[in-house]
Amino acid sequence: MPLRLRESGVPLTVLLYRRPVGAVLPTDDVLVAGLRAGDEEMFACLLNSWSGSMLRLARSFVSTTASAEEVVQDTWLAVLQGIERFEGRASLQTWVYRILVNIARKRGSREHRTVPWTSLAPDQGPTVDPARFHGPDDQYPGGWRAFPERWPSTETEVLAHEVRAAVAKAIENLPTRQQVVLTLRDIDGQDAGAVCTLLGISAANQRVLLHRARAAVRSELEQYFGVAP
Amino acid sequence: MTCEELVELVTAFLDGALDPEAERRFVEHLAICDGCEIYVEQMRRTIAEVGQVEPESLSTETRDSLLEAFRAFPRD
């Protein structure tokens, strides 16, 4: 994990508070004990690690960013109130996210926002431009006309930073449901089953959303690397 | 399995969700096709890059009020 958040003069505690997503959190046992005991640093760490994904998830149920922020706030308050009763049947993160979905659903319906999680058929159509493959009358139907170009490695921190910015922009431009599934799977690292249960969608639907999201981000990266020197 | 078909199955493959027959054909194709090998590698790279993205964050006010609530929360 590259040291990308360190700035000179920033005390270590602040670094801990700003632990990037994907950093290893303690086990659930340690987290739960910390929350129960009032370990503020651990709570701050959890806030930093999960709130971003929670905002995205909340945003898919409610109508405004401000509303999503309140949902996240209410969720954390409910977590504090309920942590004594947490039994560890699901992971702590799954438990927290379920609380969030319940709060967000209620709020979404109060705002008369219909949530298209289950009502819509998954998006159709190919994720790679069909023009990149040979047509049915060619010698190798469905084969690449030209192979994708290999991407350079991003060895320098500056380039790695640019790539992350390109990826972040690509994620922002995804349809909401794809954004949420991609966030839960590839940023939070939840497994497919947990995501299906949380969102109440089928395994096939989850996979289509995830695949379309990844393919769209890949396509953006391809363009980025195509124009990068 | 054509290249055009394979690219739509990458996520199912990575999740181990292909049936054994489809998985066999996927792996066989991948073994002999540089284009698809590059494509799958780029999808893996994409997944890794997505995992590196900085999260959105709560507003400072919300964050501070939650930390305050945590501090003030009654504990035995």
C-alpha cells in the first residue's frame, strides 16, 4: 500500500483517522469491543472507512445528497444504540449496511422516491463495442479485429494519482445501481451473496450490474491510457 | 466461445459463477488468445484500481457531530 496520504507535519493520529479505504481494519471482535468501550479513534477510523460507501448506498434510495448524509448519520447513531445487541451472525459491516438500507428505504418512501432496485430489468447490450470484433461473415466471427493495447504500469505516484482520478470520475458517471454494486463489491470487498441479500437483488442481476460497471470503468481507463503519453 | 462472448463473462468467471462447461471453454480460449488475455488482465487491473479510489466523505459537520455523539454516548 503506497504512502499516499502522508503530508509532512501531519501527526500520526491524523493519519490513522484518515486511513484509506482498503486498509486493513481490525477484526470484528476488536471493532465491536472498541465501539462498546468508547474507543474514539476506532470509531473515527470506521467512519472514514465506511461512510463513503454508505453515502453512495444511501444516495440510491433518497433524493438528495443532503438526505443521504442524514441517512448515514442516523445509521451511525442507530449503530451506537444497537451495538450492545450485535451478535455477530453477520459481519459488522453487513449489519451496519442493513441498518442503513432500512433507514434509507423508509426515508426514500417518505420522499416518494421509487427505488428501481428490483423493478427494472438489468441493462442489456454488449459492454464492448461490437465494432471491435469481426462480423458474422468474416473469417473469425466474434474475434478481436485488433487486440486491446496493453496498459503501461503506473510506477510513479503522480501517474497513479491521475489514474485514480480517472477511475473516480468514471465511477461518478455510472448509473446509480451500478455505482452502488461496484462500490460494495470492489471498494468494500463484500462478496456477491452479501450484496444480493443487502439489496434484495438476484445473483444474475448483481453480476450484470457489476460487470457493466467494471467494463465501463475499464473502457474509461483504456481511453485514459490511449491519450496518456 | 468467441472473444465477443468471452468479454461478457469475465465477471462471472472471476466470481467462479460459470458452469463447469462454460468455465472450461473460457479457460481454453484464454490460453490461446492474447487479445482476451489482455482484456481479462485489464479487468483485473480495473478492479484493483477501483479498490484504490478515495472514498467520498461525510461533511465535517456531520463527522464532528457523530464523533461528539460517540463521546457523549452513555456507557456502563
